Amino acid sequence: MTAIPLARRAGAELVGTAALVTVVVGSGIQATALTSDVGLRLLANSLATVLGLGVLIALLGPVSGAHFNPVVTLAAWWTGRRGDDGPALRELAAYLPAQIAGAIGGAALADAMFAEPLAHLSTHHRSAPQLLLGEVVATAGLVLLVFGLARTGRERLAPVAVACYIGAAYWFTSSTSFANPAVTIGRAFTDTFAGIAPVSVPGFVGAQLVGLALGLALLTLLFGHPTPPPADHGAVSRAEPGVVGSAR
């Protein structure tokens, strides 16, 4: 298998994360314009995110692994660091900034489409302890799902499984499941339904990193350590530790 150039993979991560945030923010703006019922707004927002995320994973998974999420990229590096089948440090250095830049750009694009002020920082504070616990749970579950599928050879299920998990986590977590540091940062740049105040971002990102560690611990507990690949396993694209998606 011919390795995909890193620039193309990083570009896929930028575009995919931007599109994901555009879906999240844009559907939130549209829902707010159509109804005053908060429950209906969340339903519309979650449905659009589920559909959009599934499509993006299916489309860009073969290019970059469809991480769209620093937590997923870091988990792929950690789980693959011994077997040389995960992203190397240079890929982390390309993926993480691409994801963050894409998330900010996606928020700006959504605001522009709906004539909202561009790069208007959110005033929606989300700092209560129960919300941070929700982020720990949402992120741990995402990591366990993504890498549990990979460890059992069922990566093909990722577009549906990850999208369904995120749709469910919108409703069963108190935070509505951001579970993604890049998306969290991007959503600070829109003062709309999906926004998060910049002062709340560090707490959410910290909770997501705790969730990452917890998810990896659960992965080892439930699925054991990965089996090292055979010595002669051919050339494999660095995108493979994923063909995974991310939360919003």
C-alpha cells in the first residue's frame, strides 16, 4: 500500500475538522432560528452531527484515519508507539495544529453562512463540575469505542458506531459530549447555541485529557495489549490506526 503524503493527510484532518465544526455550529444556529424549544434545538443539533460525522469518517478515513480530534490522534500514537503502526511525532506535529485550525475555521464558516459576527467569542459558560465529569465520561467512551473496534479488527464499523455513540452521548452526558479539544477550542469562537466561553475551555480540555487516560486504561483492561505485527507485514499507511472518527 502506497503511503499517503503527510501534507495530504494533515489537509484531510484540517478539512474534516472544519466540516465537523461547521455542521455542529451551523445546525445549532439553524435550530435556534426555527424553534425556541431547547430540547428540539438539541435534537436537531445532535441529528445533524450524527449524520455529518458518519459521512466525514467514511469519506476521509482512507486518507488520514479521520481523527478530527487531538484525543484520538494522541491515543493512536500511544497505542501504536511500540509496534510502529501509529502516528509518529512528526505526524502529531502536523495533525494537532491542523485540527485546531480547522475547528476555528469551521466555526467562522458557519457564522458567515448565517450572517453571525465572525470570531465573536462565546459567552456560554460551561464550567460546573458535573459538566466536566460528563466530558471525562464522553471522552473515555469514545477512546474505548474507537480503539476497541481497531483492536478487534472491526474498523469498518467506525463511521456508524462512532456517529451513533456521539449522538447518544449528546443526550446521556451532562456536557452534551464535546469530547474533542480542537472542537472545544473552535466552538469558543462562536457566540451561538453551540458555543463555549473561552474561560470554560481549559476545564473542558483538561477533563478530555483525563478521559483519554481513562479510556486507554479501560482499553487495556478489556481488550489487553495489542499483538505485535509480524516482521514482514508490508508498507502500511500511517492513517490506519484510526480509520476512526471523533466527537464533535
